[in-house]
Amino acid sequence: MVKKAPAPAKKAAKKRAPGRTEKNVVTVDGRDRRPWALASKERLLAAATEEIAEVGFERARLAEIADRAQMTPGSVYTWFANKEELFRAALEDAFDAQLLSNVRALEKLPADSAPWLVKIASLVPRNSDDDDFTNAQKLLVETYYASWRDPLARDVLSSRVREHFALYVKIIEEAKEEGSIVVSLDTEMLASLFLGIAMGLALVGMAGVPRTEPVNWLAIGTLVDQVVRPK
């Protein structure tokens, strides 16, 4: 008598945790999380931004950030491995916000008629319609500081710094193409110069140096334009 081969074993159905469905679970950073939990991460980043803007990158404390976010210090580790990772994420988040603000400021200008110096002026951390420095603008300065002092932060933030610098490079290149700047002048040198002026003004402004009205920069701008314009 020929024996029948045993029927293949049925695969056990994958058990799903009670209450867990594809609709109420999302994957973030390789881990499953509830969508409502994402709000806690946003609160942490916002709180970290406020704390760093108020006391600086080196003096910011995890306990104070958790308190601002109305969370326990231990809950921070749900999203971030340590304090440094949270701080770098906050700097990166604020830097992105400031880059977006700069891009939007450029988009408001007439594409073909705005002088290149006006475009450069639109990239300053504190824009003319700001009553004071915003948290994002303060963290823009902190980002440069952290990139200088913290090697780990430099690895994370270097791409953002390059994006910021690239905005200046693009304006200079376009001004050369339209004949507003002498072609022989080094593009990156000019971009570094104007970026340095903007960041320097932001730094002294945050330190309490009185702000110069934008209209008072017109005379200097006219002189700069005359120097770099082809004769």
C-alpha cells in the first residue's frame, strides 16, 4: 500500500498586535510608531529650538527642553538616542526653516528686474519685515557655531551650510551672466564675502548692537555695485 505524502503544513498566520492595523501604525526611522506619537517629536523639536535660541547650543539642557514640551526627560529617548542627537536635529530643522524663508524672500522679488544686491539683501537672517530675530534666525547662527565647535554636528549640518552658501553663489553667477558683475572676479570669494557680512550683522545684532535701517545701506550698496560692475 502506497502511503500518501503528508499534506504541507499550513503557514501560521502572522499575528497582529491587538488594536494594531496598517492604518494606525507608521514606520519612522525603521521603527513602527503610532501617528499621534509623531506630534511628540514635533513638540520636542520645537521645544529644543526655543531652548537653544534662548540660551545657546552649549547651555541648553535636556530637562528644560522636556519641560517646555510638557514631557518627561526619559520620553526624549523614544525619538533621540541622546541629547546631542536631539540638539543636532533641532538645528537642522530650524536651518531648513530659515533656508525656506530665504528662498521665499527671493521668490517675492521680480525675477528679471530685481538688482543682484537686492537679492543678496533678501538673504540676511533678519528680514526687513521681522520685528526681531526669530528662533530660526537665531539657530542659523547657532548652526554655524555648532558646525565649528562640534565635529558630530558638522557631519550632520555641513550639507545645510553648503545649501545656504549656494544661494549666494547662484545670485553672483546670475549677476555675472547678466553683465552686472565683472566675470573675472571669483564667484565663491564674493559669495563668502556677502555671506560673512550677513552672518556678522546677525551676530552683532543679537549681541545688542543697534540695527541700521535698511535704507541706510543704499549708499554702500551703490558703491559696491559701481566697484564690481564692468566698466
